[in-house]
Amino acid sequence: MIQLFHVSKYYDRRLALSDVTLEIEKGEFVLLMGPSGAGKSTLLKLLIGAERPEEGQILVQGRSLSKLRSSEIPLLRRKIGVVLQDFRLLPKKTVFDNVSLPLLVQGASTVEIRRKVTDALRSVGLDHKKDLFPPGLSTGEQQRICIARAIVNGPIMLLADEPTGNLDSKTGETILDLLERLSERHGIAMLLVTHSPQVTRICQRIFEMKDGFIIGQDSIS
């Protein structure tokens, strides 16, 4: 479903990624680990079309990202949801309005927005808080709002950058359990970038990165 073949990326002649080849199947749960500067964030940017590689090829459902026109990038991003560590919720917008933002940008109808946002909030267990504002919620609830926003379009894949980084260990475990359920229920592939070893319990494969290279791969039964 998601394939990278010999992908390399440079910034001002500085190597950020080198000869990265990997494949992620539908519904697969994959962990990407490595120290700061290993190339993890660069890889995520390439997958959502925010950056383009100098070498190699990236395929999403068999389609090469290098052949996409700029106008087609928003269509790609509907297929790939993103959850960030810093949440980026709008404090003066309700939970419902925050989750609906991707649909509003697309020009979805009021009926479609109501249906999809309600479904997404139910999936993360927060439909009863749709009229509240983010500052009044716990950090765990705010992260669940971010996940609802990321899945509201029914993506084939979700990229999560340190999804438990701002959470205590108990809340982090709850978020991981939620991601696991979403993957199993909806067939969403998950690519998690993290330093947290607790994530390994729900992952099927682990890629280890260092200095722009994938230096190891483990499969977990």
C-alpha cells in the first residue's frame, strides 16, 4: 500500500535520508525509532508530499508521489492522517469544529460534516464532549481529538509523531490501545515515530534509523 524504493533526501547538500526502502501494508502497525536527527521527521514529510526526494520513488496505493501535481497533494493528504505531538488544536473552536476542519477545507456539505465528525468522535470516545473547548479538556482527551481529526476523512494510513510524548504513562497506554483498535477496526495502517519503548507491544514491525539510514528491522510476532 505504501512503498518506498531507494529514497534519498538532502538539505543544502546535507544528507537527511539515504537509500531508504520499506513497505507498509494495509492495517499494519509499524514503529519508526531513532535519535533526533535520524531522519524520521523527514520521512514523514515525504509521505504527505510536504517534501520531495532527490532520489528514489514513493508509491501510495501504486501511484508515484513524484508524478503528482501540486494541486493533487491535498487529495493525497486525505488518504494519510497525521497526529502531532503538539496537538495544534484551535482553543477558541469547539471539539466538533476542530475535528471538522479538514472537511471544511474540502468543501464538504453540512450533512457530510455532521456524519463524519460524529463517527470520528465516537471512534475515540468523545462524542459527548463535542461542544466543549480544548483548553477545558485533559491532555489525553486533546490527543484523542487530534486522532479524531486525523481519521475523519477515512484515511488508509495514519502517521503519528510522538503521540504519547506529552502524556503520562497511563494516559499514553490508553492512546496506544485506541490506535490499536482503530487499526484493527478500520484497517488503517499506522506508522508511529517515537522514543517510547512501550509502543513496541502493539507494533508488528520496527524500523530503526540513524543518520538518515535504516540500520535495522525487526518483526514482532
